[in-house]
Amino acid sequence: MKSTESDPRSASSWLSRLLAPQSSLLNLALLFALAAAGLFVWQCWLLAQLFSGWLVAWQQGGLGDSQAQLLTALLPWLALCLIGRPLLQYGREQASQLASLRARSDLRRMLLQRLAALGPARAQLGADAELGSRLLEQVEALDAYISRYRVQRQLVLLVPVLLVSCTAVFSPLAAVLLLLTAPLVPVFMILLGKAAASASQRQFIALARMSGRFSDLLRGSWTLRHLGALPAAEAEVETAAEHYRAGTMRVLRMAFLSGAVLELFASLAIALVALYLGLGLLGILPWAKGEIPVPYLGALFILLVAPEFYAPLRQLGTDYHAKAEAEGAMTELLPLLNQQVWEHPGRESLALSAAPGIHCKQLAIEGRLAPLDLSVQPAERVVVQGASGSGKSSLLEALLGFVPWQGELLVNGQSLLELSRPDWLRHVGYLAQQVPILHGSIADNLRLAAPNASDAELIAVLEQVALWPLIRQLPKGLETELGERGLGLSGGQLSRLALARLLLRDTPVWLLDEPTAHLDADTAELIHSLLERLSRGRTLLLVSHDLHGLDWADRVVTLGQPEHSEEGADA
Ligand SMILES: Nc1ncnc2c1ncn2[C@@H]1O[C@H](COP(=O)(O)OP(=O)(O)OP(=O)(O)O)[C@@H](O)[C@H]1O
């Protein structure tokens, strides 16, 4: 369904909501722009007075004292206009830039808060890199809309009305000419602008495809070399690049051509007004022969004012794409903005001196987890298994405080709903199915858990997960850079790195979501044996499909059955 302004979840209504707190700054920018337009009219009036005075005097036989007096009287006001206008324009820029900056910061803060509040469910919205780029680029795409278009769309009505009213005082016919030609400029500008925008959109898509193809070729270059297909692939890249170059030139031609056509329209319209005024001054207008309908003063004033009449319309046409771009960016952000985020209500602090007990009484999550009774004793290690979709990950999300639930969830007898989530999470170590490894060194990745940890502390935890012997041999040791998603280490090594990170935080509760998913049997067994040793003394809930190597667990709980069965791990 098409989104509308009245739909509170639509892109345009989010934009309005975002800009509401900035309305005073945007109104101030509008006021500055209107004051600058007022000064412009005054400046034209002063110049028209000066030149028409000189012209009349020159026609009457020469410049005299009165003209010199006129010049001295008008000069200070002219200077005021010449200095005042740029200052007012500067004020407008500053106010609208500040509004844009604040609105974009507010939006980024809101998006970040939403992402943080979503917890593990954040992964459903896309990869971290994609979300990061949305936060940077899509939010940035609002700048031109806020800092230029918002004020310009009001100016486009107010300034021409002001100028045409002033023109009408001297010549209603010239005012009518301006009014008749005015709509042509924005209409053509928008039509041509839309064509140029869709052409440039096509270019963006072509560029994205070309980049994808290029990176595929790079990745597969060894295979291609092996197959002797490299020259053909190179030729393909060259052809694609040439197509892209030609396409870019087409877009540029269209953009320049549309600019030139509009300049032509504006110039023709001004020429029409000038023709009327000039013929009038010569007294040879067909319907008013021998008459001067608009004398020097008025004619000069109108000629000075006319070009400015079209300027805001032309500017709006130029800025029109900013609106389309901003709405497009907001539409991209909608899934995140409209995501239902549950606010964990608890505020009470929690102090734990040892591993706590966790008790679920008829704990259910609507559509995700059937009612569950489960008592995990302090330092008990429980494996949670069940069919895919039975709610294992959802149970962990509830335990992390990121989804609402029915029934009771107690930590040492205290309801989790009453506890402050940040406080509770300080005691919880969580491992998601996908190990979150950032682009950075091994040390950087470990220090995400403990920013102040010394190298010795990092080495100690790496030794515990049997990674140090391997890392010590790397030329850069702890400073070895890991690529995106941990490129440079194997899946099993990354899991061990994630375990080392958990150890650095040394929390009394561990919630692990399939820590050995995607690992081969031998590596999974190694991780399981590490877990056996490292999780001792902690309350552990470990989600796993496969019980192999988990016989050390105290209990296995199976979800997704009418009665949740509890059995021994080795059963
Ligand atoms: N954020 C969410 N919002 C709504 N429903 C969800 C969400 N995440 C999961 N679900 C649904 O909840 C149910 C349980 O999902 P969950 O991921 O907890 O199951 P699981 O047992 O961990 O599955 P798997 O073993 O495949 O990982 C599924 O039907 C799933 O579609």
C-alpha cells in the first residue's frame, strides 16, 4: 500500500515528526531569507531612483547638484543593502544548517537506541555493515532536504508574491507577464529533473552491479586463471566500465541540457518584460502609441527585480531532487523506524556474589515460545534443545530482557521485569549463533569485552581457550588484523576467540546460542570440551541441536513438546 502523510508510519510523516523540534530554527532561516528579499527590493528601488534621476537629468541637459545630493543621500542606504543581504543569507545558511545537523543527530540517536533496544533480534534487520551504512549514508541524504528544500519551498511562494506585488504598483501588465511565465520554470525543471534523477538512479544500480561483478571476478580470479578465462573476464570488465562511462556522460548531458533549457525559459520571459518596457518608453506600443505606460523609474525597477523573480523557482527545481532523495532515504529507514521495540521496564539494581538460580514459571512468548516451567539451580549447566522454531533462541532473548513475555521469570527469586536490564546484563555472558567479530586487531576484538584489559590478561584468556600458541606464532601476535567477519581465523578459532571474550567479562551467567553451529564434528568437540572446563561454577543455558560432546551438562531440556521433558545429558 502507498504510504501517505496521514499514516504515522510513512516516510513523510516521519520526516515531519523529525523536523517538528527544529521548526523555530527553520522559521528563523525563513525570516532571514525574507528579510534578504526585502533588502533586495529596496536595493532595486534605490538603484532605479539613482539611475532614472541621472537619465532624466542627462536628457534635460546635464548632471547637476541635485544629482550629486541624490547620490550622497542614497549611498549609505545602498551600502546597507549590499552589506546586509550577504549577512542575512549567511544567517539563513547557519540556521538551516544547524536545524539539519540537529535533526540528523536526533535521527541517528533514535536509530541507534532502537538497534540497541532490539538486542539479538537486530540481526533480522540486516548485516551490521549494511545497518552501519544506512545510519551513515541514508541519514546524511536528508541534509539537502532539511537545510535547503524546507525553507526554499516556502520562499518559492513568498518571494515571487512580494516581487510581483511591487511590480504591479508600477505596471500591472508586467506583473501579469511575470505571473504567466512563472509556472513554466518549475514545471519544466521538475519534469527534466525527474528524468535526470531516474537516469542517475539507473547509473547507481549499474555501478552497484558492476562493483558486485568486479568483486566476484577478483574472488574467482584464481579459478579463472586456472581455466584460462582471465582475458575474457578482463574484456568483460572493460566493456562494463565503458558502458558505465557512456551512461554517466548521458546523465551529465541531460543534466546540463535541462539547466540550459531552463535558463533559456527564464531569459525569454525577462526579455519579454524588457521588450514591453522598452517599446513603452519609446512610445511605440501598438495599443498605446505615443504614450509611456511605465516611466523610467518604474521600468528600471521592474527590470532590476525581474531576474530575481525566477531565482527561487529555479532553485526549487534544483532542490527538488533533495526531496525525492530524502523520502527515498526515509523509506529505506522505515523498517527500522517502525520496528516495534519493547521497553524493558525494570529499574532495580542487582548485586550477585555467586552464580544465581533462574526460574521460569509458565514462561511464554506470544507466537514464539509455548508455556515453559524450568528451574535452573545456581551453577547448574543446562542444555536446551528442541525442533527448529520451538523457541530456543527466543527463550535466551527473554532471559536477556529483549522481548516481552507472559508468566514469571525469576533471578534468585526476583522478577527479571523489576531488574534494570543494563544491571542484569553486566552479569550475563551471551554468545550468538554468529560470532560478532569486528574489523580490527585480535586485541581490539578482545577489548570490546574489557576495554582496560592488559596484554597479559588477554594472553591469559587466550591460553585458557588454547588459542595463544597459535596467535603467538603470528608475526604481529595480538595486533594481527582480522578482516570483516573474522577473516584470517578459522570458524573454530573464531569461536574460541568469542569464548575468550566471554572469559574476560567473567560473568556468573552464560547464555550460549548454538556455539558450535557451522563447525565440523572435531572442532565442535574441542569447543564443547573447553566449555566443560570454563563454564564450571556458572549458571549455564546452552542451546544446541546436537548433544554430542555435551554429556558433562547437568540436564537437557527439550522445548516444543506438550510437556517439556527434562532428562540427563547422557540419557
Ligand atoms: N523477532 C521475532 N519476531 C517475531 N517472531 C520471531 C522473531 N524471532 C523468531 N520468531 C519466531 O519465533 C519462533 C521461534 O523462533 P526461535 O528462533 O526462537 O526458534 P529456535 O528454536 O531458536 O529455532 P532454530 O533452532 O531454527 O534457531 C519461530 O516461529 C520464529 O519464526
